[in-house]
Amino acid sequence: MLRILTLSIAMLAASPFANADSHDVYGTFLTEEGTSKVEISDCGDGTPCGKVIWIDPESLEDGLTPETVKTRSTGEPVLGLTMLSDFSRSSGDWRGGTIYSPKADKSYSSRLKRLDQSTLEVKGCIGFICQTQLWSLAE
């Protein structure tokens, strides 16, 4: 019985999920819809910030290019826009941050958590109601 338990623990430790640090949310990720890439890096204070670094031209309305897409409310270019900010480290993830949705032209409270080597869980919330997206590590 001890041998089976030891083998099970060893297999779990070798699992790719075991090595995923839920706080390591840094990298470049393709959004769930596949229409943009967001680069998440240190804001300068040890917390994550995410900027839009690529927009799929095929996802845009006629006449628009990634360089000409602007937010409706402020008219800022979406390309280069900081859309993730103000996070605090929690025991298992990053919380209390904000995510801006260019599609909805709204900001929501947000949480970030690395699920495994290639998947980031991104939650946008209004109160207790959250929408979860899974972003994949971009190549």
C-alpha cells in the first residue's frame, strides 16, 4: 500500500499541472476568441499589467485596421492599450484588478490565475457574477 501511495505522489509531482505556479501569469496570451494577443508583464511594482499587442485584422469591421481601432468611450487606440491592471496577490491567484473589454467598451473587476504551463484563467466580474475565459500561451 505504501508503495502505491509513493508512486501516486511521484506521478502527481511529475504532472505538468503540479509545476504551474498560479501566480506566474506573465507571458503573451491569445484571447479565448483568438482575435487578439495580450502581453502580461510587470507593471513596475511586482504586479501584472496586460497590453494588447496584436489584433487579428480578419476580426475587424470593413475599413478598420489594427492600428485604427479605437475605444468608443475615450478614443484611445486599442493596440497598445493596457487592458489589465491594479491586481493584488492572493493566496491562489491575482485579484482586485481591472479588465477592460474593448468589445463591450466597459471595465470589470478581474482575477487572473495560471492553470498550467499554457493556460491562463481570466475572470471578469460584476459583483458576484463572473465570466471566465481561458487564454492560451501564444507562440
